[in-house]
Amino acid sequence: MSFPRLPASSLWLIVSGCVLLMMSFGLRSSFGLFVSPITEANGWGRDTLGLALAIQNLAWGVIAVLAGGLADRFGNVKVLIGGSVLYAAGMWMTAGVSEVWALHTGTGLLVGAGVAGTAFGIVLPALARAVAPHQRQLVLGVGTAAGSMGQFLLVPVAQQLIGAFGWAGALHVMALMALAMAVLAMPLASSRATSAAAQVSPELAERDFRATLGLARGHLSYWLLTIGFFVCGYHVAFITVHMPAFLTDAGFAPEVAAWSIGLIGLCNVVGSLASGMLSGRFTMRGVLIAIYAGRAVAITAFMLLPLSLGSVWVFSCVMGLLWLATVPPTTGLVATMFGTRYMATLYGVVFLGHQVGSFSGVWLGGWLYETTGSYAGLWWSGVAMSLVAMALHWPIRESAAQPRAATAT
């Protein structure tokens, strides 16, 4: 499976979009490294920073719907630049934070809004529209893998920055890196990614937009996909935020925790590419069911087997293969159901389900730790939710959505 010959503008768009996703996801994935130093510096419990990061995930999801609508109507570049500025402002505000309201505003609202404007919901639809339909799943896998590669590369870098400059200095450097993402947005301005909107009048575009949203509202498979994506967010956000503290509590060095998150990202490069290719050969709902089954097995084994350096590396690799592997088939199902014209908006709604799950996993993890002194309850709830996700994806219909009047004839 390979790309056809692409125009230079489309190829440059794909490269720039992938690098942008590397930056966006790499920086965000580093926040788990700051849980211990920020809480220790201020005498807070982990539930305080856990709530801030939960707000970040919820803000990301809610604002992703708005950002997707703006990108569909006005183009990707303005949204990406705005997201980069908000991302940088949030990280700068978090550096040296000593007030809870500032933590919730910077780490929570601003960074959440920044990620919403620079992540999958904005970039992947542009990548999908830059290639032929039969190459769509592959390019979605490539974009998802790029985000994972950023996690692998930047999380260890963030740990080194903390060691060299302290946690506040590291966040200052990372804020400047976030601001640099605005430059990577420029190639997304000139491509097939914005051509569809330019080919119709604003009035017709508005009617098509409302008709598509109305079709989505009554489509059962779309809502099953949205609810099922809750489980993915629950797993991923909890592990990203609380895995470093979980490992340091168990006696591992902070570097082990950083490399664990980085290793998840590295292995997900393979997992995302494989998921993209498999989603083009098998049913996308079947790929999603297999991913959630694999997560249930991986978490169960991690909890039952003795905790060791070897078990941490194996778990990180296995979860990495399954980490963001959900994204290519999920985005592919949205495109199959409704096309790519308003994909940013429609995927934004699905992604909101993911981020409600992220909020739940991050906040509940901090609350359970402060209440029970252990993360065990949340690990096991993750297993149960994997089974729920498998059941939710089973009845999804993998076909274009049709108006009710058309299906009734």
C-alpha cells in the first residue's frame, strides 16, 4: 500500500501536518511529568492537578467541536494559529504557578483550547482531503503515528528540561515550542483541504452543513461510535497523567516513568500505521473491537503479574500498539458515514465523547488516589470499560448515512 504521486502542495501539507501533530501531542503528553513537582512545590494533593488536567481534557473536547466548525467554514490555518497561541499562553501561565485558579486556567482551559486547535480534529480532515479516497485510511494512520512519535520524542526531552531548568523553566521552553507550531500551519492554507468550501456559495454551504448535522443527529451508529470513544479517552488520559506517579510510587526512577510514556508513543507509531492499513482491509468496527479486547487483556495482565521493570516495558509496548490505534478507524467511520466535507465538525462531536472519558479518567484517578491511596480501582474499571466498548461497537453499521425518508422507501 503506497501513496500515488502527489502534487507538491499536498505532499508538503502532509509533512507539515504530521510535524504539527508531533509537536501538539508530544507537549501535551509531557504533563504527567509535572504532577509530582508541581504538587510538591505547592503542597497540593494529586487531586488538585488531576482536576486541572481533567478540565484540560474536557475543554479540549468541548472546544474541539467549535474549532472543527470554524475550520470547516473559514479554513484550518486561522484555527491552528489561534490554537498555537492559546497553547503557549497556557503553558507559560502554568510555569511557576502557585494559585489553584491559575493552574485551572492555564493548565486546564488555555492548554485544552490550544490542543483543540492544533490536534487531530483539525489536522486529520485536512490530510484526508489531500489524498484519493482509497488512500484515506493510510494517511489517517500516518497522521496518528506522527502524534505518537511526538510523544516518544518530546516526553524524554521534557524530563531533561525539568532536570536542567526546573519544572517552571521547562514549561517556559515548552511554551515557546508551542508557539512555533503556528509556522507549521501555513502549508495547510493552499491545498485541496480548503477547495471544497470554495466551490459552493455560502448559502448552499450553510444548507449542506445543517442537513449533514441533522443526518448525524438521527444516526444510531454515529452515537454508538461517540459513546464508545469515551472508553478510549478514559484509558489514554488516565495512563498519560497518572502512570508516571504510579511508577515513582512503586520505587522506579522518574526517568523510567518518562521512558514508559515515550515507549508507548514509539510503539503506537507501529500500532497507528497498522491500524490504518488494517482498517482499509477489514471492517473498521472489527478493528476497534479487537483494540479494546487487547486493552482489556493488557491491563489485566499488568495488574495480576508482579510489577517489575520488565513488566513496565512490556505493558508500555503492548498499550502503545493499541494507544491511538483507535483514531484511524474512528475517523474513517465518520468519513464513511458522512463524507469529508464537514468531517472536522462531525469528528469534533465524536471526539467530545473521548474527552469526557478523558476528564473522567484523569479526575477519578486523582480522587481515588487521595481517597484510597491506590490507583487499583481505576485500573480495573478500565478493564470493565473495555468490555463495554466492545459491545457498543458491535452493532455499528459501516456504510454511508442515508436520510430517513430515503431509507423508508
